[in-house]
Amino acid sequence: MSIIEKAANRFEQAKGEITRPLKITPEPRSSGEQSSNIISGEQSSKIINEHNTRNPDRQMIAQADINLARLHQLGMITPDQGKTLAAQEFRGIKRSLIQNAFIKGAGAIHHGNLIMVTSSLPREGKTFCAINLAMSIATEMDHTVLLVDADVARPSVLRTLGLKSAVGLMDILLDEKLDLADVMIKTNVDTLRILPAGTSHRHATELLASQAMSSLLNEIANRYPDRIVIFDSPPLLPTTEARVLASQMGQIVMVVEAETTTQHAVKEALRQIETNSHINLVYNKAKAFPGGTNYGYGYYD
Ligand SMILES: Nc1ncnc2c1ncn2[C@@H]1O[C@H](COP(=O)(O)OP(=O)(O)OP(=O)(O)O)[C@@H](O)[C@H]1O
Ligand SMILES: [Mg+2]
């Protein structure tokens, strides 16, 4: 029995509810987006211009082009690259996440469309998986996706996508005049939007645990109920931010780095998020088949 199997079994015995790990190895605009509390394009441009004039160091960006060629070079999913290994693997991963996100009625998962990607330790592949998952869901016309960089201490989503840093999550939490719609970046992938981490703040953990953050998450989950929201997050063991975030998410994807993360680390991380009953393990960077690439994805099954 592998390390992950043992950890997951233990967790399952304790809780009896862990979701089986995921196998790794145009949408119309959300109807909610046109609701009355969304400002018009003209108003939005005005707010953005005023903000950027006042804050030359903290720019607000309405629209940006993801460097898709660079992403492709990094082995990540891009539109129109249908048959890559990554595309196939993430197709499998997203299926149950999407299903869970939209269960209606008695079995509905609270905030099921809010999906956090985390890991036990740094560098296991959270950002890689979060972007691939977001891109897979967005480009296969399943749903509109909002990719949130919630790794506020060490944000890397914008950099990985080849974009400049911008105002985002931390700024909305700190400035009540800023609205989510002001700081979300539209991209050249029509169905994908990005909420950057924003300006770094020494009280980031407290801000993530704040009432303002709970309200924002409620707003995101309810304002855009047919949108999948993926949160790239910090690792669980060295930070408290990840635990705070996990407590407010509908589903969690926990990335486990093949042949590196110890059983102890996986167990400890699972213990920290055991109040969430929808946890999926993704086995990342598994050695692929002989002759294949050095990276791959694997699930615990
Ligand atoms: N399956 C994979 N195949 C190829 N490269 C990968 C894979 N997963 C991760 N990587 C690479 O490993 C490195 C670390 O990945 P990534 O930045 O996604 O980790 P992270 O968990 O987000 O790190 P941090 O804790 O610093 O935020 C990156 O260079 C990334 O491109
Ligand atoms: Mg990261």
C-alpha cells in the first residue's frame, strides 16, 4: 500500500467521507454577472482610470493577454491543444469536481463551486495544477472559470501566465470602495478570468480569516453560481493561511508530489483540513511510463 493510500485510508476511517482522489497523471457569461449590482463597462473604466492615477504602484488591469505559447512550452494546457497528456489527465480530474460543484437539492455542497488547490509542502505543484485545472475547465467550454491567486504571501499565478502583477484579492479586502468586478482580469481565453493576489500585506492571514473574506467568498459563490472558482493556495504545513482558507471552501484538491512528500506530511496536512468532507488527492510529478516524460500525474485510486 502506498504512502498516499495509507494516509487516505487512515483519513477515511477517521471521517468516512473523503472523496476518492482524482486521477491525475463559451460558456455564456454567468447570468449572475449581468445582475444589477455589477457596474457597467463605462463606469468600470472610470473607476480603473481613477484608481491607476491615484496609485501608480498598484495598477488595476481590466484585460490582459495570457502568454499561451509560453504556457504550452511549460507543458501546460492551452486552448486548441486538445490531445496533450496534461489535457487528458486534467479532463479526468475535473469531472467529479464539476459534478460536485453543481449538485442541487439535498446533497448540495455548500460553496461547492469554490475549489482550493493546496498541498502539504511548498513546490509540490499547486500553481501548476491550479492553472491547468482552470484552463481545462475554461477551454473545454464546460464553465466559466475564475482563477484566484490566494497564495497572497508568494503569488505566482500572474507570473506563470506571463502577466504583470496587479491589484487583487488583498486590495478588495482592505479597500471597501473596491469591488470584485473592478479587479477581476478578463483574459484572451474568453471563459477564464483571474483575480490576482494583489498587494502583499503583513496581516494576510488575518485578512483571509476576516469577515470581509467570508463575505467576499459568499459573494463569489452566490453572484456567479454557475462559475467554477479555483483558488491557488499556500501549502498547509508551513502556513496558517491555507488552513483558514480550507475551512471556507466547498472542495479541496490536495496535490501530493510523487516520491517526495512523506507519509507523515500527507497525514498531518489531511488532519488540518479534516473538517472539509470533499478532499481529492492528486498525485503529481509521477514518473510516467518508460520512454514517457519525467512528469506526469497519477491518482490514488
Ligand atoms: N506535473 C508537472 N509536470 C511538470 N512540471 C511540473 C509539474 N508540477 C509542477 N511542475 C513544476 O514544478 C515547479 C513547482 O511547481 P509549482 O510552482 O506549481 O509548485 P507550488 O506548489 O505552487 O509551489 P509554491 O509552494 O512555491 O507555491 C514549477 O517549476 C512547475 O512548473
Ligand atoms: Mg504556487
